[in-house]
Amino acid sequence: LVFVDDTRQRIELYSPTKMPEAGSFLWNKQMMVQFNCRGYAVGQFMQPEPSKYAYAPNLEAKTFMQPEHAYYANHPGRFFYIKDEDTGEVFSAPFAPAKMSLDYFCFSAGQHDISWHIEALNISVKITVSLSESDAIEMWELTVSNLDSKARNVSIYPYFTVGYMSWMNQSADFLPELNAIVATCISPYQKVEEYFERTNLKDKTYLIADTKPTSWCCNQKVFEGNSDVSFPEGIKAETLEQINSLYEVPAAVMQYQESFKAKQSKSYRFLFGPAEHNQQIADIRDKYFGTSNLFEQEKHNYEQYIKQSSGPINIESGDTVFDQFVNYWLPRQVFYHGDVNRLTTDPQTRNYLQDNLGMSYISPQTARQAFITALSQQNQTGEMPDGILIHPDASLKYINQVPHTDHCVWLPICIQAYLNETNDISLLDELVPFADNKSTQTIKQHIELALDWLVASCDERGLSYIAQGDWCDPMNMVGYKGKGVSTWLTLASAYAINTWVDVCADYQIDINLKYSFFAGFLNQAVNKHCWEGQWYSRGISDDNISFGVGDDTEGRIYLNPQSWAILSGAVSTENKAKLLAQIELQLNTPFGTMMLAPSYTKMRENVGRLTQKFPGTAENGSIYNHAAIFYAYSLFKIGEAEKAFSVMRKMLPDDNFIQRGQLPNFIPNYYRGAFYQHPRTAGRSSQLFNTGTVSWFYRCVIEGIAGLVGNKGDLLIKPQLPNQWSKLNVIRAFNGATFNVEILKTKKVSQQTVHINGNYEASNRIANITAGKTYQVQVLLPLPPELIIIMGV
Ligand code: CEZ
């Protein structure tokens, strides 16, 4: 069903029906588009806010990228109908909308393209889509081959849906001088100011072909006729009716009526995207298909763009899916987040910072600038805003208009990862202004103001106020009256402060002793008020009710406070064993670790909107991978390598592909949880590739599994392999040098033993690294005691 190809860079799926929502995504700085294997697509481009160029067939509410996107017959997509003119038989590629049974189907997700190979009626169809590097343009290539040894007449119909563009004004026509269908609209608005703000909107959608079509149709209703999209009347006719759209739902359909000789192939290219005016469309046509013919060049440029996502680590463990994911798809997804910030103009502050934690490994310069940008929007009180404005016309929207209290926490945590990877302590001396004051202070001072703000934002017990949410966005009613507190945030504040103390110790930076005291104080407050006997509560509401506790029939235990009590050092050895056991018992599932359990089935007014989400989805008890990866990270901190790996491995589909419905080419923000409440849907992927998980996953691979952690320009060696791996080969780029590391478990040693270029190294540190040099490193690890017993040695 699913196959990782030999180059290890592609993933292939051989059925259009077993995992109908499985797909892949492409993006550049202007746009992103997610294709599922059947040909449906969800795309958006920036102007500067996310906009559509292919719309639903009816008026669609504008929203941000959502999980579990619902597809339906007339959903936007890019399709190719193929008609055997001699027999009248029809199929569509890749699969929708005709959904005829095919002789062969292969959906192939590549790093910088997506392709399909379909065979039916003795005709082969090969389709590839890629993006331009810098423009919002989908670049399509189609090759149709007659597999027969006799000549045949075949009609080929590219059908790119356009959909309902606007209730004010929409139309479409075929423009012969552009060899394109151009649909035009006026984006609807009502306020007079909006007229002046919107003068440059790209309100046109075009489909440009390199080859002149036999016929065309621009009108969805006329094309479908009395039939429907699965077998439109337009296709039943000999040629398409050349009808435009005059305030009718536009469509872009072309027909190529062809005679094929035996075994003959014919190829076509198309460009699909948004434009402001026809001259722009003419320019695009000239650039890609005209004398300069830059189609190939642009494809190559896009490939180069995606190649920038290569990261500092390459592993070979023997687990093909895991290795491929870590070596290619993971850095690609990290780069997507860090380079285009999920295509928003006001990323949530915590997302922006954590996405740049990941970017510290791939493009440290980008991460550095992001930390400076974020801190230049801090208030002088130390408080961080809910979103970071990264475009001059941006404003805070959606969730960023709701006050959350955790944003300061992420500063030292993410900056620590950056410093460890780069040793660039000059960052801390950069002078940066505030949102509400032009005078500058150093990044170090900004971070300490953030920590001071966290400490000041506690109640008399020493617990952090939650306001309308912390890391958990929809936990909006625990503290909206101003009193409710968050166990997790208190622990996260302690961890953030401890992290800062560690950073200062590592890099010999002066730090006020009060910080260690503060962290201890916060941890103590949590232990006093939030330890519930077997685990920590999630918080205490405005009406002074603890939740996430044993007496709760729903939302009894939450994962985050447990993981962060490990990270912050709050938990005692004895209690740690208790809470780990409870996580195993109540939250662990074959698909991963649930964020809470049991999922809420009704509104709880002192917790909030989270409890109204469907049980097992998103924050209401799904396997929310971001929370699960925090847990994995905390497990590495206490040497629980086996458990940590198991949490990570379950983030990738394996022998349970069909239940997940997803390929292992990205980590989704969640898999359905509510494992005991809704077993039928448990494990199902949200298909949403926006998630803070990936930065942390990368960090867990580098610092945890491979254990090759930067520190003051040195490389610390402390690998933690899962039990089933007896060895791991790693190539690690660090500080300008390359390390070929062989990690081996052997009964020959009783403790970790390191050789560098054949020489025994007594410490676990590689110091005095010379840039440009390649180091051969051998790390011998003792076999775990239980294995020695099993093997009888
Ligand atoms: O959004 C994410 C946020 O982008 O939810 C996480 C949070 O830490 C991330 O910053 C956990 O709450 O209901 C909501 O508003 C949701 O909170 C979502 O929008 C959620 C989605 O998973 C989208 O990625």
C-alpha cells in the first residue's frame, strides 16, 4: 500500500480508496497547497492575508487551516478526464471526480513535487505538480500515452475548478491571445475604507495552457449540465460548449481532441494561480512558456528552495520509515514552519518562537532574526504580545485577540536551543526596542523582564494566572474572571527560569541569584497546591475548583503538567514513578499519548471552549502531538529512552496506515484520541501539517536519541537508543565540522566509551572543534542489564 522509494526521498501510495484523505503539501513564500491523493486540493496565497484562487462552489467562510478538512464531490481540485472517443468510455485522473476503477494507481509525494501515475482503458496518465519558487503559481505537467498497439482517438480534459468567487461580481472567459481561461471577480466588501485598501488584490484566477485546446468551457453549470461532476454532460458531447461565465460559477475546462498512434505519448503543461490583471497573466505566460521558456528553470529553482531545508543530522537506524522521516520529511516540515511561518502575517507568539527553535538547526540566521523581531514587540513590563506582526500591514487576528499568559515562557527555552547549536552569545548583547518604548535594552535584559513578568503574574499562593488560556488556546474559562491559575504554566515558568539559569551558567553570563530562588518557589507552590496524590492537577479555576484531578469523571488527568513537572524539576523521585505509571495507565494508546482523558462530553464552564470540542479531537483528548513531544522530551531528560522513543515512533504511521489515513511524510497536529470512548475513530489523522511538534521532534532526535548536543561550541555525546536498536549511524554537522558517528551497543563495555579518530576520549565532550574537518567518532554503549540476562552473558 505504501512504499518508501530507493532514493528514500519519495513516499508512494498505491490505492486511491484505502486512505482517501492521504496526501502531501507544497509551499513557497507566497502560497501553500495541500493535495490529497484523489486530486482534491486546498490552496491559499498571501496578499498579504491568506486568500483563495480556487474556491468552494458555494459561499465559503474564511478561516485558518483547519484539521480534518471535509472533502465532497464538488470540492476544489485539479482533475483530468480522459475519454476514449471510439468507445465513449471515460475515467478521470488522479481518481476524482469520476472515481472509476483503475488498472494502476500510484500517488507519489516527493520533497519538491507531487506526482501521479494512473492507468485505465489501456491509457497511461502521468501528472506532476510543482510550484514556482517565488510566485503563487502551480506548475502542472501531463503526459498521456496510448498503451495500445493500435491507433486511438482520445479526448483529454483538464478540469481546474474555480468555484464561487464572489457574490458581488464574478465571470470567466477563454482568452485566445493568452491561451488561457481567466476568471475575474471583485472580492466582496462593504466598508468604504476597504475599497481603498484593496486596490491591488489578485482577483483573477487563470489556467494557462502551453498547447492550444480544441475547445473549452468556463461555466460550471453548463459543463455539468443535467448530470454531475462525476460524468459531466460537457464530456458526453463531442466537443465542449464554448460558454463563458457571466455572474455564474466559473470553471476552467479545456479539451484536447487527439489522435494517438500505437504507443504514442503526448505532453502538456499548465499554469494555475491568481493574478491582478491580464497583463500579469500575459507576462507569466511569456516567462514560463514564451521565448524565455523558464518552466524547467523555475521547477529547478523550487527544488533548490526546498533543498534549503536540509538539516544538520542524518541517521541510519534500519527503521526505514523513521530514518526517511528524520532525514528528509522532518527538516522539510521544520523549514516550512520556520521559513514561511505557517503563512500567517501574525503568528502566535509561542508558535513563532518554537518554530524558530526548529529553525535554529536549519537556518540559524533566520532564527536569530526571529528572536529579535519577537522581542522588539515585547512590552516594557516584560509581557509578550499574543502574536508577532511580521508584515507591515498585519494586525492581530483570531486567537491573537484573546489574552494568553504563556508567551514569555518560550523565550529562554527556544533561545537555549539556538545558543547550543550556534554558540552565538552575541545575540544576548543585541540592543532591541520595545513595542511601547523606543529606548533599547539588550536581549538578555528583555529575557529577564519576561521572566520577571511571569513571576509577578502569580497569585498569593505562587501559582501563575491563566487569564483566557496558556499553551492550551481553548482553555479560556479557567481564569477569565482574573483569579484562575494554571499548574502547567507555573511549572513552565519554573522550567523557563531554570533554563535561563543553566544558559547563564553554561555561557558564563552574570545572573541575579533571585532566579534560582523564583524557580524553586514556583515548583514548591505547585507541589503544595497541585499534587493530587498520583499526578498533578491542570489548574485551579476562578471559583477555586481544581481540575484534572481524580474526582473528575472527564478530564481527569492532563499530560502537560506531568511532563513539565519532570522538566521543571518539581517532581520528587517517588512521585515521578507514580505519575509515569498513571500516564501509562490512563493516557497511553497504540496511536500515541493522549493529551487528557477521559475526553469531555459536555461543556464545563470553569474550563471552557476546550470541553466543547468533539471528544478525541484537538485539545479535547486527542493524541495532540505537540503535547506528546513535550512528554518525550521530558523522558529523555530522565533517561527514559525506551518510553521516549515509543512516544515519538507513534507519531508516524506504521503498520496502522489505514486507521491513521496518512502517509509518514509529515506529523499532523493530532491523531484522534478518546481511545476508550470512540475506538472506531481513534488514531485518525487530522491531516493538518501546522504543528509545533516538529521543532521538538527534531530536538529530541538531536539531543535525545543521537545525543549530539551543542554546548559552548563543543559537542556533548550522550546518545539514548531505544531497546530495539543495537546500533545507530549518524552524520552530524556542527560548528562547521562533520562528525561521522557510529553508536554501538556491546557487552564489551559497562559504561559509555568514546573514541575520536581512533583515540580514547575520557570525557563525553568533543572540544576544540576545527571547522572543515571530518571526525570519526565511535560510541560504545553497554547493553541494558535485561538484554545481558536474555543473552545469557
Ligand atoms: O491551535 C494551536 C495553537 O496554534 O493550539 C495549540 C497551541 O499551543 C498553538 O499555539 C494548543 O492549544 O481552538 C483553538 O483555537 C485551537 O487552539 C486551535 O486553533 C489549534 C489548532 O490545533 C490549529 O493548529
